[in-house]
Amino acid sequence: MKTVDLNCDLGESFGPWVMGHDAEMIELASSVNIACGYHAGDADTMRKTVELAKARRVSIGAHPGYRDLHGFGRRPMPGLSSSEIENLIAYQIGALQAIATAAGHKVTHVKAHGAISNVACGDDMTAQAIANAIKAVDANLVFVVLANSKLVKAGERANLPMAHEVFADRAYEDDGNLVSRKKPGAVLHDPKAIAARVVRMVQDGAVVSVSGKVIKMRTDTVCIHGDNPTAVEIARGVRQALKDAGIDVAPFKRAA
């Protein structure tokens, strides 16, 4: 049976402010990416999210971003050096590793968040700094990379195990990059349309751009954003559609 991982970005609440539907999404995902306190989240939220994932036997990964709580890590921060990027990524991975250890769980992967990921997809220095940070912390951590991006090349150079990611609820440009959130239609919300789209992604190993161009992409894991208002409905629809298509949802296998 064909399998695919279903991942979700979670743990993005902060203090009394609640973001997303973490408990419901953890029931539907096979792996989750937990905010590490820079773009969102805090120590208590991280601990709660890790414990929920452990109880559900869901894999957990660090989701590091720029140090930008006000912008939710979705604003570029130009001017950072390679060493500064490596340090901010390593710091956040370490924070989640400590919380996970305290809760009796283990971090298995790393997926960059928001603007730093978007920048890295087209910038060799940023991509390599992220990969180098992961390798320096733990070379066995799986690097979750946007399929066909510069993150893939950086992961290869660092000799990291990788999982190639596509997005269920984001539109794609013709060059394979995600449509900027500043543009209309960048984020998708229709659960039925998204479910059908994901099945095609997995079956064909490809995504369809906003202009209708078919772009071949390796598909190890599919992301649904936890802050999408219809995230729970989307995840349920995607899981059912994959099941109906004979595709099993399971944590991703390490890709060379």
C-alpha cells in the first residue's frame, strides 16, 4: 500500500492567547512541527503539545523561525549572517529537545517556519545555514524540505536524511515556489477541493500551479497548517480521501 505522512504546524499559542486546534489536529496527523518560542509558542505550550503528541504516538519535530513574535515569523529579516542563522536554528531545536526529553518524547525532525523557510527556498546561504545547524545539533534529525527547492540541495550537501514536503492548503507558482501570502488565493480553504488535490499530489508525485502547470515533486509528507480556520475539517477530509484512494497515512520514512 502506498503511504504518505500528514504533518501539521502546531504549538503556536502564547501565554493566554490560543492559536489553532492542536488537540484535534494531533488526532489526525502522523507528525507535527512544534513552534520553539521565536515566532510563536512558549515553554508551557511546547510541553503541552509534546505531551499530546506522545499520548497519540505522533512524531514531533522542531519548527524554528525568525525571532519575530509580532510578525509570527512571516516577515523576512535581511542582513543576518550565516552564523547568526545557524545559532537561531540550533537554539530553537535545543529548546524543543529539552522539553521533549523532560516529557519522555524525542524530536525526530526539523522543519523551518514561515519567512526563513521561504527565503531559504531561493537563497543558498540561508538554506545551507539551516542545514548546517541541524547537522551540528544532531545529524540523524530528518530535514523536512520544500520539494524542488534550494533546501534540498543544502540537505544533500550536509548529508542529512530528508523528507520532501508539499502543501495541501497553499497555492504554487509556476516555478514550484509557494504563492506569497500577500497575494489573493495563496491559502486554500475548501476542504473537498483540498482533499482531491492531495490525493492527486500523492498519486502523481506532482502539484498543479495557479496557472495549471503540472510540476513534478517528490511527496514524502503533506502539510496542513494548524492556523487555517478550516484545518480540522481539511485534515479529516484529506485522511478520508487518502483512505478511499488506498493510501495509508504514516510517519515519513527517511529519504536519502
